[in-house]
Amino acid sequence: MDWIQLRKDRLEVYYPTDREIEEAQNIYQQVSDIVSREFDLKTELVGSVSRRTFISGRGDIDVFVLFQDELDEKELDQRGLEVGRKVFRELGGEHHIEYAEHPYIQGRLNGWKLEIVPCYSVESGVLKSSVDRSPHHSRWMRDNLTERQKEDIVLLKQMLDSAGLYGSSLKTRGFSGYLCELLVYQYGDLRSLLQNVQGWSREMRIDPAGVDTGHGFESEFVVVDPVDPERNVAAVLSEDNLARFMLLASDFEREPSADFFEEVDRQPDRLAVKKEIERRREILALEFDIPDEPEDVLYPQMRRLQSKLVTTLERKEFRVFESGFYIGDRARLVVEVDSDRTGVAGRRGPSVFHDPGHIEAFRDSHSKLYVENSRLMAREQRELTDVRQVIKRFSESDSNGVPDGLDSRLRQMCFVDPKSGDEDWFKFLEQLFHLENRWEK
Ligand code: CTP
Ligand code: MG
């Protein structure tokens, strides 16, 4: 389809209307008046609503309350919550506390999500906490984005969202709204971005505002924050999600179509998943209660648990093919293993280049030695031949490296039939078995 037409069509669906903007402004004004009257504090509208880069119908009104930077952090937390609660008491609407680096109040008002976030009013060079950047982001974007770029940003967000790649939570590990804005700004428009993405190398350092100081970052894909050169805006983006975006972009460039913006809410193909389970090696699913933690804490913990379990199984000489986890009402961890029960295994000893003392000790306590990858090994009868027993032992071990809150739930785990579960469970298995990839159109 012709891009000019396609772009126009999609903008009619996803670009925020004037009415929406007015409504949001209106709510912001009411909030601002209350905060100024009751607390004598200044506020600022930040985030995508402040710059018209949100997906129509899905905007959240992010109001930041600016506190003097002498205030200590405990006081900031407490006063911030007080202000948030007061706003909702006056305007009505259900609300609750959310936790980021600092707690804040989030709720709903006339169909909008409204967030009241405390931050320090500081110059961009002397940021005290990570939220302090947001007002600076808003100002920078207001000064630098063109109308056309704002439209393209909305389309990019929608495209990423429908591919499951939008959002910087530690659950999704995708593209944040601010990252989308910077990418469109950097390449001028959406099409140039999508064309350029295909040639990205593993190591990328994008510096949209030309402020890079050469600061070292952990990840190889870096987008330097215009208001804080020591922050990588893409820090949360996982390497796999970056790769998926690169493929998505090349798919789109081959044949642009409205499909790339569609929300897919398909029923999972249960039968296909069940057949796949039959076809695979042994699929084990263990289930346990979820600790009461925010997603940004829980998801990294589950990833750690998954990798610890896989390592444990591999140490016991089980080959692991796929592994993953699912969070529904309870948590489920899945592994696909080759559960051969020959009962013979190789025990790993030290590298032959290691301290001679260690090598001596290993030789004294083991027989039937051999060498593999320059490491001393001993042929042994497998201590536990049943993979389920190995998993059970792992779940009950005090030294399995799993964080406490999660570990106490894991101890109560049980094995469940992977062929039974709700719709989301089957969607999850479709992804795990690569039967369905949302980013592939
Ligand atoms: N922010 C950030 N990095 C993140 C998340 C948020 O810098 N990983 C800052 C940005 O300044 C962002 C603001 O917090 O504009 C509000 O965050 P959020 O509402 O999550 O993103 P938006 O940019 O408003 O995008 P949208 O709401 O449309 O998803
Ligand atoms: Mg927002």
C-alpha cells in the first residue's frame, strides 16, 4: 500500500484528537490548581500527553510535583503521597500507590489514567533521582520535535505495541516512549528510521543531541540521553527485542501494510500446542505461588530462577532444550529436557591448568578419570536419575541462589500437566515453542 495513504489512514485511528488534548489539559489544570492552592507547590505536565505523542485513547496524564531539592528523600516520598491523595480526594476517582524508585499515587479520572509523581526541581546537571529527568525530557522534546515527527512517533509506538515490543517495564524489556521519540528525532521520520535500523551493527552509540561524553555503559546498544549524557535511554531494551525490531523493520520495508499496526488478540491454538508437547522431549511444568512483589522485581527474579534451574539440570548432565516461565494466578516454570535415565554421568572436576592442589584432591576422591575441554572429569553413577527428583531437590535447597521471597514459594511447588491451563498459558506456550511470533507479520 502507498505509504502516504497508509500513514494518513493510520493517523486517523491512532493520533490523539484535539478534543482529547483539551480534555487532558483540562484535567491537568485542575490538578495543578489544587496543588498550588493547598500546598503552594508547582507542577509540570510531562510524558507523552504533554507533547502529543501518545496513542489515542491510551494516554496517561503524568503530573510531576516539583519539590525543593533540600527536602530529604523520605520527606519527599511522604509529602508526594499526601499531595497525590489530596488531589484524588478533591477530584474523585479510585487510586492506589505504585512503586518506582519512589512511591507515587496512580488512579483513574474520567477514563484517563492519572499519575501524581513527586520529584526534585533541579537543573539537568544535578539530578537527584531518576524521575527528575522527566521534566527536562518534556522541555527538550517541546523544543525539538516537529508536528510530523510527533505523528510518526505515535505510529512507531503503535507498531511496536502490536509486536509486543513497546514498554520499558522489566517484564517487557522493550522500547520506552522516550526512546521512540529519540529514535524518530534522530532519523528525521519513521521511514528513515525503519530503513536505517536494518543496517544497525551490534555496537551502536546514538547521540541525538550531540552531548556524548564517552561515558561507559553496560549494554552495546546505547542511546545517550540529551538531558543526561550518563544515562543510556535504551538500557532496559533486551538484545532479543532489539533484534526483533530489526526484523520487523525489514519486514515492513518489504511490504508496508496496515497489519503492522493491528492489535492481535487471537485465540491460541490449543490443539497445536498439545501436539507440540507430544512431539517434544519431556516437558515439565512446576507451579507455585507468586510472592507479593511488583512486576519489576518479580520478573528479574523469575529469570534468575529459570537460569539457576537450567544450570543445575545441566550440571547433572540433563540436556535442556527450551525453558521459560509464565505468571498467571500462580507462577509456572517450564523446562524441556532429555530425561535419559541411564544413570551414568560425568562429574566435573577442576581444569588441568588449575591449582595442582585441587587436581590432587579431585584425583584422590574420584576414579575413572578422563579429560574433557581440558577439564578433569570422573565417570560416575548418577546420584539422582529422575529429573523430577533433581528439580525437587533444587527447589528445597538452601543454596539454590534464589531470592528469599520467591524461594519460600518455590519450596511448595508441585508438578502440573502442561496440557492444562488457561488461555494465556497456551499463548505463552505458543511463544515458547515458536509456534507464534507476534513481531513477525
Ligand atoms: N521515563 C524515562 N524512562 C523510562 C520510563 C519513563 O525516562 N523507562 C520518563 C520519560 O521522561 C517519560 C516519562 O518518564 O516521558 C513518563 O513515562 P511514561 O508514562 O512511562 O512514558 P511516556 O513517554 O509518557 O509514554 P506513554 O505514556 O505514551 O507510553
Ligand atoms: Mg505517559
